[in-house]
Amino acid sequence: MSARHGRPLSVAILSDFTRIPYANGAAFQTRFLYQELRRCGHEVTLIGPEDPDATPDELAPGTVALPSVPLKTYPGVYLPLPLEAWVYDASRWNFDLVFAQTTSLLLEFGVWLRKMRGTPLLCVNTTHLAAAYDVLLPERLAKLGWVNAGLELTLKRPYEKLFSNIYNNSDGLVVLSEGLRSYWRERGVTAPIHVIPRAVQPEIFDKPLGPDPFAHLSGASPAAWSGARLLCAGRHTREKAQDRVIRIFANHVASVDREATLTLLGEGPDTAYYKRVACEEGVGDRVFFPGEVSFTQMPDYYAYADVFLHASLSETYGNVLGEALWCGTPTVAFADGMGVSSQIKDRVNGVLLSPGKGSLGERDADAAFGRAVLDLLSNPQQRAHLGKTASKIAREQSSPFAVQHRMAEAFRHAQEHAAACGIRPAMEGPRLLQWMTTFQHFRTWSTFNGGVYLAGHVRPSSEPHKKKRRVHPQIGG
């Protein structure tokens, strides 16, 4: 990849994170892309919200922190807003390409630069919107049909229309699965769409096996770990459905395998709720919450686990699933038609089950999930076969080289698309046109992100906001 006359590119990455406050697939992918672009000699500027908890050594070189406000629903997440005059100065934002790895209306900043300067814009969709709306509501309200119907009309459809318009004002959209390509095509996106999975880093996930991490869980008696080890990992938020995993374990696994245990890695706004579910289901002493562990420890958890469980239906990809498959961990998951379905072929590299519809359908699906787990636990040969195939397929699809090649093609295509569109930069036109362009996009950015900020007060997190010890590598690290 190069700009005119063969010089390296100047790339801006729009990100929801200027550091990695917790395990997050989008932030890890931003880190991967940032490092690979710099390794190839390109100039990279990371643009995202100001994080008051970040120290200077946690910020990557070339970071520009925009004014921000905290999102109460997710401690550690900040929403960027154009609250200072320097953000509006188009002359300071001189890039060859903007890569928008963001789910917020920071996207409008990229569209503004495309119209003001003619800068090619490549967007990324990392959130399955249809599966994420209910997390805005308290648990009791989320169960009311009329509330969800209202949410459909007032939030979901306008939200999808807004994002479709943004993507159509770009030079391409990167999605993580064929299911998402179809999802956005059905919603009117006509811009080029590129399907590119996330990369798994061999330097971390192919390292020599370390000590058994399960042996050091606090509060675990030796007898508790003599049975099967089931593992679930991810941010503890309701759309990830870890509570469903706990209930499946309690109702369909623990009663049969009296020594099996379930470990839920991660933290989040629903951690306390998940602990309460485990106790209510009678398995509080067999479900363990080690918290958020170092990224470099994850390969050991995958390797020492017997089966990896994944019930989320909201994944655009599912980094933890990709990592488990890479490590050859036998996996049972629900088909989501999106990120999970794009990674698992049933009975080839894992077990993929229908999630069911309605209360009766979900109950039957949970029972089938539990039976699949027990079947794998009783069949070491099948576990070994699935694990070996999973590792092989993951290396073919998610190696850094394969992802880099696809990403480079998307970058080149975005540059060609912008040139073919014949964009006339507003900066070269009348001052009134510049003001109108800025007002149009910054108004939408401010209104929408401001609304999300206010909505965060409806369902604030019960997780205390505090600066955590660094457990993950930083973007520039």
C-alpha cells in the first residue's frame, strides 16, 4: 500500500479506545492494525475519546484524544464529542485514508473529513445492532414486550437507517462475517462490503504451555478441580448471555457430572448479576469468577479447559471463540447467523446448535446444548478430533498474514472508490459550504453521542468505576 509517488500512507484510525481498559475485540484489532501499519513504515494517527484514567505511557505514539464524556453503562468507556474549537479545524487533519474502527457517531467525523478534504473513508461494523438494544434497559423493563416494541420503533430502525446512510457516504465497509454482509445489504447499504475476520496473534497464542491456571483459583478446594473444566470467556454484559451458560450448566450438566466446574473469565456491569444467578441455580460453589486475566494468560486457560462454551447471539465475530478454536479447545456454541456461524462448522471444528425461539424453543435448545457438552466430556477422541480440525481451520482463516492481505486489498479499494466518486472537497469551495458541511455532521455526532450518554444513566453499571491494574497489552505496546 502506498500513496502518490510511492510514499508511505498517512492513516487515521478512529477508535472508541485510546488504550485497552478491558478485554475488547475491537480494541485488540485496533492494536493489531496500528502495529502492522507502523511495521510496514506507514504513519498512523489514533483518534479517539480522551480517557482520564490513561497514563502517558499507555497512549500509543500519534494519539489524538478528543473531548469526551463517560458512558455510565460501561465503566471505562468514553464517548467522544466535538466540544473544543480545534476539532473543527479541517486543515489539521491531513490523511491519505481514514479507517473508522468505531461503533459510535465518531463515524461522522470520518464522513466530514471525506467531504471536507476528499479523504477516503473505510468503515468497520463491529456490533450486531439488533442483538444489542436491550442492554440499554434495566433487566425488568427488558422483559416487557411493549417496551421492546417501542424500542424497535424509536431506536432500532432509526439507528440502522442512520448507520446505513453513514456507510453509504464512505468508500467501503469492513464486516467480520457473511451474515453481517447480508444484514447490511438488506438495510440498504450499497457501498462496497469486505468480509475480513479478526487476526489471532501467534506470538501470544502459540507460546509454550504455561502452568495450569485453574489450580490457582481462589477459594477452590482440590476436590472441586478433579472433574471436567468448562470455560466461558468475555465481557460480562447481558448481550453476551453468560447467564444462559450458567443455567445450562446448572440444569443440564452439573446434575449429571457431579465434579464438573464452570469458569467465567472476564468482568463487566453484569458480573454481580451472574454471581447471583449461579447461587440461585444452586451451583454457586461450582461456578468460578477469576475476573479479568492478562491477555497472555488466555492460551493457558484455553489449553487446560476440557470444553469451551459460548452462548452469545450478539457477536459480529467473537474474539474469544476464535482464540479457543486456534488453541484447539473443543467448543459448543449457538448458531447466530453472524460471527459464531462464520467460524464453526457443526461436527467439523466444533458443535453448533440452534438457539431456539421462544421460551419453549430456548428450553429445548438449552437441553440440547447440555447434552452436547456431556457427549464431548465422555468422548476424548471426539474432543481431540474437533480440536485438531479447529486449530487447522483457524490458522487458515485468521493468521495475521491472511488478515493483512485482505485488509490491504480493502485499503486499496477504498482509495480507488474515492477517486472514482470524484469528490470535490468542501475546503476548496465557499466558506458557507464548509460551515454547512461541518454543521450537518457535527450536529449528528453531538446529538447522537449525547443521547447515548444520557441513556447510560437509565441503566448505570453496578460495577464500581476504578482504575484497574494493567492486564492487557496497550495499543502502542
